[in-house]
Amino acid sequence: MEAAEFNFLLATDSYKITHYKQYPPGVSKVYSYFECRRKKGSPFNEVVFFGLQYLLKKYLTGPVVTEEKIQEAKLFYQMHFRQAVFDEEGWRKILEKHDGRLPIRIKAVPEGRIVPRGNVLFTVENTDPSFYWLTNYIETMLVQMWYPITVATISREFKKILAKHLKATTGSLEGLDFRLHDFGYRGVSSQESAALGGAAHLVNFCSTDTVAGVLMAQRYYGCPMAGFSIPAAEHSTIISWGRNREKDAFERLLDQFSSGPVAVVSDSYNIFNACKHIWGDKLKERVMERSEDSCLVIRPDSGDPAETLIEVMRILEECFGCSLNSVGFKVLPSYLRIIQGDGIDLRSVNQILEKLSDKGWSAENVVFGCGSALLQKLNRDTLSCAFKCSYVETNGKGMDVYKQPVTDPSKRSKRGRLSLRRNSDGFLETVESGAGKPEEDLLVTVFENGCLMQNYTLEEIRKNARLQDDEPTPISHNQEPLNQRIINGVH
């Protein structure tokens, strides 16, 4: 559903319908911002900004207010509140004065940028003084940015862990972009979640089975093909042959996909028997015939991931042999690899790779698939995402505003107009109270008066999000030194 069809007037929390009546008389400007607040003890010190362009293109760009939508909203809210609280006059003025386009300005960090928590990510303000109430009316929709930001952040933390182990056990980062495969399509709550989450993962990797994410990257971020997959078996295509014909099921896959990689789930009955007696004996010659570009990828899918992988690798080494790479770690033959997609999250993938390394195995032997831990086991509190008003103008006079709950100092909000700059030490910091210099501000106008002002490509976003040398992993880094580098506003 595009902006022309979507009724934006109905896309807010119910109570916001009444807020135009609640601001002080004479208010002409409401200015708010979005951030991922810092939280002591969180494994995430920084976030990947991603997804706003999709939301703007799909829901807010162009003439989004029409007479038909006003009437639909009027009827709905009359029934919903059982009284006339809908601002029909205000919305009609937007239609008449602005041709149905939203008189709003949004400034944001360029998509893909890595920003320490506790800093402003985007700001929102009305551009017409008559529509001060519109700024926070759209909070409900804009705060849903928490989801792609959180997925992109978690995906990048996976990448840090994989890069650390790959570098340590191979001496290079070759193939890093294909080391984490998105298995999360079926585990999310909707098609749109799959699209947003799947695309967020593709900021960091090129490997996915979540088609919706690839299509979103194609349509909204100008990438013809953002993610790739290979032929692979599921349990139904194996067990449909019957327990006594597992070897025939495996051989069928080798026949049908004789060129290019193919992944075969092999734990339908006994993963260790399958590796030793079917792959390592009855089909051994067929496996060895395959080239590096057409390797067999064996998939365990049950049991303790680390212990199962170690035993599978021991069996495969016994059957097929192995070699030592340039840094002295064991590598299976190039025609044979493993994918582990069961029980994978940030902690387990690190533990698995540490145990494999302890046994002398290189990280290049295995790739990972991740589903719910990547796209679903998260919420708005994972990164403490919040949208708050920080500045208003009343009767021509500006005022910095904020909240400061006595019961929770961590929820203190920022004051005044905000900018984001890089300080003399090279770290990003938020400048509050309008004290920032425009020429230093890293926030860019991305939306103004119904028009999209920037159009980022996935290629640009990936460059912004790429790993830097010696980045700490979420398992090993210490939060406090990083927090000390973040100046959370200039007072």
C-alpha cells in the first residue's frame, strides 16, 4: 500500500487525535527528535541507522491528505471516541494550503552510518506554524524505525564476531559477506516485518533466504540484487523418501544440482551416521567429484550446536581428510563445508567459533544461518528507542523543553534544537540547545513539505556501515570507556 492509498490520518495512537487541543495557546513550533538511549550493561554501544527512506517513500511522500481520507477519519474517530474530537478543520487546511502534503521537515543521519547510543538520529519539526500538532502526530509511525535499526545493528554485531574469528583462523576476511544467512522469513510477524528486517540484514551481508527483504532493497534502495541463496533441502524433501532411503534422497540432490553449491540437511535421523556412512562412504566418490564452486554444504539442525559441529567435523576429517591453512588451522576439502542454522544468536555463534578454534578448526569451514535471533527476538527496548519533544515556540518565543523523571534518570531527554557533530577527538556527539554550528551538523534534510530530499542507494548504505579495523565485538568490549567518549549534549 503506497502513500496515495494509505490513510495517514489513521496511522497514529488514538490519544494523539486530541493533542491539538492540549498545547498552550500561541504555540507555533514543535520540534522533536529520535534517539537510541544509552543503557548500562547493554551489549550494544552503537547503532546502524537504516530504514527511514523506506518509511518516507511508502507512507509520507506526496499528497497524503485527501477529502476522502478526512471523511473516513472523521467517521472513524467519532465512533472510536464517541464524541467529536477529530480536528477536521486542521486537516482540511493542510489539504487546501499544502495540496495534501505534510508541512514537516525531517533531518536525519545518512542511512548506514554508525552512531554511538545516546545521540540524536533524526529530528522532526513543522514548517508551517498552523500545524505545530503534526510533529508528534507522526511519532507513532516514525518510532517504528526501531525495528530496522535494531536488526541492522544486531546483524552488524554478528559480522564483528565472524570477522574476528575469520581473521584469527584464516588470516583474511575473504567471504565474510556470506557468513551469516538470513533464515528469519517464517519467524517474523508479517510480510512487512520480513521486508524491513530482511533488508536491514542486507546492509551487512549478501546472504539470505528472506525474499521480501531483497525485494525491498530493490524497490526502495535501488539495488538490483542485494542477496543471494543456493539450492537447499528441507526435512520434507529428505524424509519423503522414507527412513531406509536417506542415501537415495541425498544422491538425488547431488544429481539435480550437479553444478553450484547445494546444502543438504542431514540430521533427519542420525547426523553422525549420515556423515560417516552415507556422505563419507556410500556417496564419498560423488562428493569428492564436486569442485570448490559446487561444494556440498552439510547442515546439522539439532543437538548442542558446538558439540555437534565438532563431532561432525571429526567424522568428516576421518572420511575426507583435511589440510592446514596459512595460519595453521584445519580446513576441510574445498568441496565440503557446513552450515549451522539451529540455536544461533550472538552469544552462541561466538562460543561455537571459540570451541572450534580450540579444536584446531578454521572458521572458514562453517557458515551460519540465523532466524528469530536476527529478526524477531528483539523489541523497542533492545536499543531503548525514544522520540521526545525538545523545543517549542510560543508567541514568537523559543523555549528548550525536556523531561527529567525523578524515578528514572536514564529517561532524561535532550533539550532544544539538536545537531550531531564529530568532535576534535573524532567521536560523534550531540549538541543541544541550538549551540551547534550548521556547517558541522551531520544531520541531513531527508524530507520537507511532502518531498523526499535524499535518495540513498544500498551501495552507499553498505559503505557507511562497513566494519572498521579492530572494532570491538559485543562479547569482548567494555562499555564504560566508549560511554565516556559520548558527549550527550552540550549544556
